[in-house]
Amino acid sequence: MNVRFDATRLTPTLPLQIADLIGARVADGSFSEAERLKEVELATAFRVSRATIREALRILETRGLVTITPQRGAQVTAFSVEEMEDLFEIRAVLLALVSQKVAERPSTERDNAIRDGLLTLDAARGRLTEYLRASAAMVALIGRLSRNLQLAQMNDTLAKRIGRYVRLGLASPGRRDQSFRRWKQIVEAILRNDGGKAGELHRTLVMENCEVARREVARKQSGRNANDALSTRG
């Protein structure tokens, strides 16, 4: 029997849906770094069982967003320069490859879609949350346009882990303006069907985000270390 299986048609389980919702709140700062995530409160807020919340938190632990320890339970994982650099390095390789593949597959649908996406990105520049959504939508769009399901899924998985670092890298209006200009160059390269240039530009965009986020994470770590030192002396 020859059955064609399409994983994208599967409905996410309830714990996975809850994990995505909590993960989004971690990424947008609603749950702060090192904040405890209490099962009872989350179960009440989402109107689900504690067992469902527990499974959702385990999913988030595999994504590196939550740390679960005996006695203490779950808490938002602290920012880490090392983790951030690893994630951005992987993202740079993946998105460079995706943009290259999109540029090498010309179509009217492609051109119209990325032009529309760029317009949405431009309109969102003045508002951080809206810009992050528009940027994430552009990343998802080029993933689909690459026609490589594996690449698209890898990008989606990585996006769930790296989102809070991307937010740090795009926090300032000036940084978002710089990001948009780079996106515009990427789109122009894709429209010219120049895969090499599109890939190069997207790698540059990701590493520019990384550099800004690195400074912010280092500043946060320095603040934590200073507070720990004061606590020890106290």
C-alpha cells in the first residue's frame, strides 16, 4: 500500500500548543529571565490540568527555554552568551541556504509574496513587537518558498529557541531600521535570482543581530554576577 504522509497536516497536541504559547511569552519578555513558572498558576490560566502543564514545560526544556530542577520546579532559563552565539551561528547557515534556494526558484508567486512581506516589515519598523512578528513571518515565508520541507521545519524549530535573543538584537528603532535595509537588499537579490548574494546578505543580517544581542546578554550577565557578589558579601 502506497500512502503519502504529510506531517504538516497533523494537529498539534494540547501540551504542544500550550508550550508554544508559554514559549511565545518567554520570547516577548512576559516571563522574565529566571522567573519561576508555577504549574498551578499556569494550569488555572490556561484552564488545563497540571499534567498538561508539566508536559508543556518538559517540551520547553528541550527547547532550552525552561530549566527544571528537583525541589525548585521550572523556571525560565537564564540568558547565555554561549547559547546565543551557537543559535545565531546555526541560524545564519540555515537562512543563508534558504534565501539562496528561494532566489534560484523564480516565480510570480514568489516575487509578489516577498514584496508584500517587505511592505509589512517596513510598516512595522516603529513598533518592536509588530516588527518581530513581521520579521518572523518573512523567515517563515522564505522557508515555504524554498520548497524544502526539512529546511522550513528546522527554521521553525530554531525560531522557537532563538526568539528572545532576536528581540534583544532588534530592541532599538535604529537597529530595526538597519535590519529593514538589510532585508530590502535580500529581497532585491532574490528578485534578481542571485542566490549567492541573497545567501551572503542573509548571513550578514543574522550576524548583525547576533552582535547586538551579544552585548545585551553580556550586560545582563554582568549585572547578575554583580548582584550575586553583593548577596554573598551580605
